[in-house]
Amino acid sequence: MEQSYAGKTAVITGAARGFGLAFGRALAERGAHVVLVDIDEPAVQEAAAAIRAEGGQATGIEGDVTDATRIDAIMEVAARHTGGIDILINNAGLHSHEYNKPMQELGVAKVRRLFDVNAMGQVTCTLAAVAHMRGREGASIVSIASAAAHLGRNAYGISKLAVAGLTVAFADELGSDGIRVNAISPGLILTDTIRAELPEATKVQARSLQMIPRFGEERDIVEAMLWLTGDKARFVTGEVLRVGGGMGAGV
Ligand SMILES: NC(=O)c1ccc[n+]([C@@H]2O[C@H](COP(=O)([O-])OP(=O)(O)OC[C@H]3O[C@@H](n4cnc5c(N)ncnc54)[C@H](O)[C@@H]3O)[C@@H](O)[C@H]2O)c1
């Protein structure tokens, strides 16, 4: 039987499209009230409306994960739905073709923004959410790192290595509060953004780094999120789960 999320509130960042929207849809289908946060206001409202039209409970809120004041206010509002926050998914991230360039091409301002969104965004949202998560049965945080963290040779990979490291640090800090903290490192997954932005040759080259020879799909990452936020993973914390058909695997 499918795990139920009825009576739970889940906050998902970067939820207007891609993984974030897929996470929102999966949790709403299973009964959660999902709070979708994204810097893109029209798109996040459209995403929440689509989930509501499918029968789910969803609220869309505009917010930049680097803006601590705004994120504090968003968590306050999110916590009102069911008296707290049960699940936080730190998914918002800068990635794809643009942010995989060498640092000499990106320049200081873009590298700083990359770390602000990908790494500090996780810190900002986690710190804002924990006060509303303490004492909630099965409270769980999942952050989205990347296979690039484990192969990491550029600024994007290192920003995601920080996500993996911060996951272990927060798991240690929050374990005694009953909050589990884990991360997923997806390999290349064909979201709309990746389909549109990544040249075909780069996709094929990335697939050649896998052990399972097919492209990754959003549902592969959704399944990992459902396992990590569910009761079956109740003794799992501080873990970085690679879901990439073997990309970045190593001993
Ligand atoms: N798709 C992949 O192959 C892949 C692989 C590994 C890791 N990831 C990671 O997974 C996450 C989601 O990937 P996706 O492919 O769904 O991405 P996407 O680009 O399709 O969606 C990301 C969303 O985040 C939002 N966002 C960007 N900056 C933000 C900010 N400062 N505050 C709030 N929202 C912001 C965007 O508006 C967008 O809606 C990212 O963290 C990415 O680095 C993706």
C-alpha cells in the first residue's frame, strides 16, 4: 500500500517546474498540503493551480531562497496549514549549460550567485523551517545535490558538494530533534529545462558515464524522495543517495 501524507505539510523550493513540480504532484497525490516556492511567480502560481485542478491541496508562493527574511515569512505561512511543517525539499538550484561553464567564463558575480542559491539557499530554508518541524512525527528534509558533486571539477559540482556536506552537518545538528536530513544526487535527468537547454551530444556523453544505458526520468528522482521522506527510511539520516544509473558511483 502507498504511504499516506494526509495531514502533512511539505514545502518544496524551485517547484514551478522540473523535479520541484514532480515532487509537489507526488506528495499532493498522496494527501499532503504542498507549498510550492519559486522565484518565478507566474509559473509557481500556474503549478499550484494545476495540482489543485488535479484534486490536490497546493499553495504557490513567490520567493528567492537566498532571501532569509522572505523565506522566514514563507515558512510561517506554510506552517499554518496543518500546524507545522513535516517535509522540506531544498530543490531550487542553478544548473544546466550556463552554470557548468568554467569559472573564468562565469566570473565572480555568477560564481557567487551559484553558491548563494545552491548552497546558502539550503542553509536559509533549513534554518527557517526547523522551528516549525521540531516535534512533528517523521519530520524529514531532503536536499537535491547532483552526480556532479561526486565527479566535481567545476563550480557547479563544488556547489553541490557543499549541499552534500551541509546535509551531513544538518543531520548531525537535527538528529536529536527527530528531524532526518538526507540528500539525493541525481545523474542527468531529462526535465523540460535539460531537454531544451542541453545539446544532444552533451546528453549522450553524460549517458556514457552511466552503468544503466538509458536516460534518467523525473519519476526516478520522485521515487527516491518518497522513500527518503517515508517511514521505510526512518533510521536513515546524513545520507547522500545517488540516483543516476551508476553515474558518479565509486567505492
Ligand atoms: N535535471 C537534472 O538532470 C539534474 C541533475 C542533478 C541535479 N539537479 C538539480 O535538481 C534541482 C532541480 O532541477 P530541475 O532540472 O528540475 O531544474 P529546473 O531548472 O527545471 O527548475 C529549477 C527551478 O528553480 C527555480 N529557482 C532558481 N533559482 C531560484 C531561487 N533563487 N529561489 C527560488 N527558486 C529558484 C527556477 O525558477 C526553476 O523553477 C536543481 O537543484 C538542480 O541543480 C538536476
